[in-house]
Amino acid sequence: MSEQTKAQLVAYLKNAHALEQMSLQMTQAAAKAANDPQLRELFQHHHDETQDHERLIRQRIEAHGETPSAARDIAARVAAMGKGLAAMIPKDTPGRLARDGYVQEQTEIASYELLSRVAERAGDAETAEVARRILQNERETADKIAGTWDRAAELSLGAASSSA
């Protein structure tokens, strides 16, 4: 693998790691903010999965003799903490949690689609396999969140009408 290809692959791995750091913060905040047991369980379960994703990506970065980008990870965590705090303030928290969780999943899906392809082209079969495995999990989680749209809307409207 050329140095340029390796550098690009490691950059995508570090970006994926930063996204997982953001997801860790967001899922933890969402699980705490969710007043609905179904939503709380969904976000807690995904938080547990995300811990595994972060570990797998960190291991792939280290396999290339690199370390995760502290600056990217910190920036991602700070952004996620801001979203988590904002989700606790408005009355439509269930809708916001579902929306923000779904958007985060779609961003991760795009990241892993690209990472798997770059890893394949770079000849890094192990990273490609890890990316595909995480990609499948992110798609499943996005589908689970999408399955809560009616419940999140119902809860958001209930919260809005009770505060009126």
C-alpha cells in the first residue's frame, strides 16, 4: 500500500473514531434524557454497541502504527455534549432524540460505506471487514430508530399539550 493510500485510510479511520466518540456521548445523554422506557432501552443498547465500535476502530488505527486523533475526538465529544444538553431542555425531547439519533446513524453509515471501500482498495481486508460489520449494525440501529417515529411523535405531542 502506498504511503498516500495508507494516510487516507488512517484519516478515514480517525474520522470514524471521532464519530464513535460523538455517538458515545450522544447515546449516553439520550439514554438519560429519554423518559420513555422504549427509547431509553434503544439508546442504552446502542451505547453498549458503540463502545464495541470504538474499540474495533481504535484497534484498526493502532494496527497501522497510529493513535486516534485527540483533537478530533475532543471536538466530537464537545459537539455531542452540546446536543445532549439541548435535548434535555425542550418539551419535544422524544422527537429530538429520535431525530438526532437517526441523523447520527446516517452519518456513521456514510462513514463506514466509504471506509470499507477505501480499506478494500488499500488491500486492508481486516479493516474492510470491521467496517462492513459496523456498517450493518449502524443500518440496523437506524432502522430501529425509524421504527420509533410514531412513538416519538406521540410522546412529543403529549409533552407539548401537557405544558400548554
